[in-house]
Amino acid sequence: MSATEQAHEALSAFLRSPPGRYALAWEQLHLNACVADIFGYHALQLGLPEIDALRENRMPLRFCASDRLLDASLYNGEGARTQVAVITRYEELPFATASIDLVVMPHILEFAQEPHQVLREVDRVLVPEGHVVITGFNPGSLWGLRQVMTRLGMSPFLPRAGQFIALPRLKDWLKLLSFEVNRGRFGCYAPWARSDRWLARWRFMEKAGDRWWPVLGSVYLLTAVKRVRGMRLIGPAWKRKEERVRTLLPVANRSLLATEEAFAVRVEDDAGAANDAPPARQARPAGEGR
């Protein structure tokens, strides 16, 4: 069994425990509200067949692609009816470019060998203005604090193989891929507890956490939109024919007199105007022959 398969088996075992069911119930509730208003033609859920993330979505084609099948004998909830298509690697998705309108990734980046490559593949298969929904465990929460205590010799609360990603870091990754984060929320404010009894006693912290310390939730949900900058086509710039402007040009034996108010033309011609009568014929002196 590979390291990735072992990590996913550890996550599956945690989700069957009381705190795992508590986290799944919160995620199912908010995923239903999140994907209900996202429209398109094709919706994809990557991994975690224990939860039906596309239950309330209304796209005509909805399916789950995971690297493992769901053991229906271990689940009695809605997740047991999830139809799963098996794929080998999340880093190489077998889907055409710009063919998916919605991708939901519940706890995929935390247990992937190359989370950056998984995000790049999701960016490739999403259409422009497509949506991606991501859920994960918050390392800056009470559960994250309990996980850090494993360095002191305590047993891990969350799966040991998980590389939990802080929300600001995840936003930076999405921003580099031209995603725009439009909404998100935190949840599961109860401290680490391994029994349903103790989790029920801490239920009051859900409302208090949403109001007083919202960023300390143990689970977060993030929605982002793929933005593609369009190009504006510019046609050829045809040169317009310059309009002919009538101007005064200097000619022979003419001078232009210019003043600040107007232009004047003065004709200087000693022979007179062209329409004047010809000069009188001179008489010949006496004695000249004809």
C-alpha cells in the first residue's frame, strides 16, 4: 500500500470516529447550502466518497471521482449512496480542459503528494467563471493545537499523514492561479473529544465561536471563482483621407499683406489691369518713310 493510500485510509478511519462524524455533519450542512446556487452542466467531487458534497446541486451531470471505492457496509448515511468513478491520481485528472463547471475538494489538498499540482489540474479542467469549493482542517484551531502536541509524545488526534494548510496560505495559492475567493466560513469549535457524550456537552461553543472567535474553527470551507482576463479585439486603423483645405498661395508680382484681423491681397502691376484698353498709338516723327 502506497503512502497516499495509507493516508486516505487513516482519514477514512478518523471520519468513522465520533469527532469525524461531527466534522462530516458540519461539512454536509454547509456544502448543501454552498453548492445549491451554483449552476452549470457538469459538477465533480474529488475524493472523500464518505460525503455526498453534490447532494443539493442541480446540475444535470454530477459524479464523484476518487482513488478508492466506498465500503458501504461501514456507512449507513447518505454517503453510502454516492456513485464513485475510480481514478489513480488527483495530479493528473482524466478530464478535458475547460469541461467542468464545479469542483468540490473535501480534504484533498491535505493528503495529496503534490497539492500545487492538484490545484493546477483543477484550474485546467474548470471553465472560465467556474467554481471550486475546498474544505480542510484548520491548523490554527483547538484540534490543530492538539495535533501539535504529538511532538511532545501524545497520540495524534487527526491523521498523522495530513499536511494541514492554513487558510491565508491557501488563499495565496488560489490567487497565483487567478482564482477569486468570494466566500468562506469556519466551524466545529468544540475541543478535541473522542466521544459523542463530550462533543454534545460542547455544542454551545458553535454559536459562541461564530460570534467571538470565528477564525478558530477546526474545519473551514472556502469557495473561489476562476477568473480569466479577456482580450479586446481591435480592428485595423484605416487612415482617413485628409480633407483638402483651401489656402492662399503666393504668385508672381503679388504680395500678401497679413494683419491680426484679416488677410488682404494687393496686386502690383505697372501695365495696368488685364481688362484695361491698350495704350494709344504714338505718332511718327516727320521725315520718316513709310
